[in-house]
Amino acid sequence: MVEVVNVVASGSLGVELDLEAIAGDLDDIVDYDSDKYPGAYFRFGDSAPLITLYRTGKYIVTGASSEEEAHTARGEFLNILTDHGILPSAEDEWFRVQNYVCMSEVGEKLNLSALAIGLGLEVTEYEPEQFPGLVFRPSEHDCVLLVFGSGKVIITGATSIRAADEAFDSLRKHVADLFS
DNA sequence: TAACTAGCTTCTTATATAACAATGCATG
DNA sequence: CATGCATTGTTATATAAGAAGCTAGTTA
């Protein structure tokens, strides 16, 4: 099993927006500086996900620890926009999770040099002087795994929890075959 | 010279290393 | 009171994805 630690999702309001006016109106929750970055940041609380809104009406949600939390943040975001008359209604827009960042562990300490050879040098990168984790890009899974000597594993780039689960499972099987 | 492409910026999150800064405490 | 060592804290390293906008480089 993998634990979701971060969810990145995106959607579109379908309308062009005046971010300067919105930032002025929602001064307490919106942070916008076009010289620094073209997106306007919406923060709903300290540990809540961050929503970045763009001129085009497209937006991204980052920092949610579940898909539900991402949806909740999006709902709050849409409500505030409709309440302030920025949006006529919150319908007819798409919203999709683009990236799941997950964490898990294999339950034993790992020799990463041996693991790199075992998994195959063409699908792994391990340069401990540059970064302590081994980068594993399994050819049969569409995500990337960072494997550490402690046995902890980060799975990122997955578009579903199932994909992350499957990728971690295959890593675990490789580890079991190699070190037993 | 114009159009296009590629790469970088911002942000989030776990993970683990080294290198560095800054501070605390003890000993001479 | 000054120096040395230890601890704590911050930053960098690397990963993925979305977004818009800027710059740099290439090509027609």
C-alpha cells in the first residue's frame, strides 16, 4: 500500500479573468504579483491546498493529501468566485488529478548500488554524491520511484493511486527476488 | 526578421544527504 | 572572556505534474 502525500490537479473556469481586480477584491486570501509570476495564489487556511489561478481561467490545485481534499478546495474556490460575482456559475468545467505523489516502504534497509544493478542500469540512476536516492523509471509503469537506503520509497508522476500501487508492488517484488 | 521551440520561473510533497550558518555550552 | 566542539537550522541536491510568460536559440 502507498500513502498519498500530495495531489496536483487542474481545471478550467472557461473564462478570461482580470487577476488584478480579483486580487484587489479578495485581498485577504489572494496573493498576486504579476512581476514575479503570472498566476494568482489562493490560500484557504494554513495547511489547506494552494490554488493557482491564471488569466485564462485555468487553475491548478497543489498540496492536497487526497483527491477528496483537492475537490473540497476546488469547491471552496468556486464558491468564493461565484459569491463575489466573478463567476456566474460553477458549472461546465473539467477538473482532473494530474499527479499523485505517494510514499511507502519496503520494510528493510537497502543496498542501493546492488539494487541499481538488479533493476537494470538503463532504468535506474544512482549518484549518491548528487542525491541520496535511487531514481527508478520502470518501463512498464508511467511514474518514477525514488528509493532510499532506509527502505522508504517515493512514487511520483502517477495519474492514479492504482498506478502508484502497482509500480510500488513491482518494486517490492524485485526487491524480494534480489535480496532473499 | 519573424515564427517557432525549448527551457526556465512559481508551487506543493515526501524522501536523505552534505555543506554551510548560527547558536549553545563547557573548558581553559 | 575566548576558543572549541556540539547541536540545531537552512539550503542545496533530485522527482512528477499543471499553469503563463519570459528569454534564448534555431530555422525558414
